[in-house]
Amino acid sequence: MDLIHRLRSAQLPSRFANRRTYSWLLVAIGVALLAYVGSQYWGMYRSQQSLEAQWEHQAATANVPGAPKLTADDLLTRVVIPKINLDAIVVEGASRKELSEGPGHMKQTAAPGEPGNAVITGHRDTFFRHIYELNKGDDIMVRRNGKVFRYEVTGKKIVMPEDVAVLKQTPDAQLTLITCYPTYYIGPAPKRLVVFSKLVESSSDVPAQAMARGAGQ
């Protein structure tokens, strides 16, 4: 009995040491994850700051006679959705790297404001976190190449990732927003949330201050 008692007593410090090791390991993993997420958000913020400076320059020279013409891939688009306080510069392309900088315009679809279906996708945990709140009749403002395009939400639905019908081109100007769904799903989300809208008005661009006031309403 004494031998068994001594063996059990010898095992106790080892168990406590293992528990402490596991605890510190979990803490280290948590800190590493927070640091990674923080670096991703910081990188996205800096990318948006740089893109906004480029967009402001494009907006200032869009209607200036003699200004160099930009290609479709070089033109930046700004999306403002007053209801959810979204104001972001859209990048061309929807690769993982491009979506880490901002919402991405799918190049194979129409350009925003042009006839056809313009498709913009974004991460559910950043820029498009709240697009599920949009309902029929809500406004989506798009600023591009010295013009403002006002879209009106016509509906939304949940689809599977392989449902490419939402990318189908249309004779009239439409804007489709896509993000992963459910929004707060842990891990890779299994479905997609799609918000549809149609172009209802276009005009020359307005001063940035006026657009900012509109977004804050």
C-alpha cells in the first residue's frame, strides 16, 4: 500500500505540470489567433486608405479635359450603402488576396453602371457583414468614373456555392452583392447570401462631403 501511495503521489506533480502546459499552450494559441486577425484587419484598413487616395484622384480628374483615360481594370468603384453605414472602395477581381483589400468586382461581369449584371463579392466578417439587413427598396450608391449610380434592392436569397445562375447577365443594369452565409458561422460557411438590385438613377458625381452626409443619415 505504501508503494502504491508513493507512486500516486509522484504522479500528481506530473499531472499538474501537464495541465499547466496545456493551459499555456491554449493561451499561446489564442494570442496568436488574435494577432493574426488583428494583422489582417490592419492590412485591410491600410489597403482601403491607399485605395481611397487613388479613388479621390480619379474622381478629381474624371471630367477634366485632356486627362489620361483609364482602362476598365484601372477604374476604381466606391460603394456606399447608407442603411448599413458601408463605404468601401471596390477592387477588380475576387481572389483571396484581392478580397483581403476590399469588396471585389468579378471581372467577367458587367462594370457597375453599365448594362448587364455587375457582381461584387465580399467577406462576411468584414465589409459585407451586414448586407443581410438589406431589404427591398433600400438604396445602394455606386460612384465610378465621375458618375453616381443609384441602385434599389429588389430582393435577396440564400443559394449554394455552385449556383452560378446569380451571375447570369441581364439586358438592364443590375447590381448583385454576394457573401458567405450564415454570416456568423464558425468556419467555412456552407452557403451564399445574394442581394439583388436594379439601377434606378444615374447622375454626375457629387462632392465627397455631400456623399458622406448621405451615408451618415
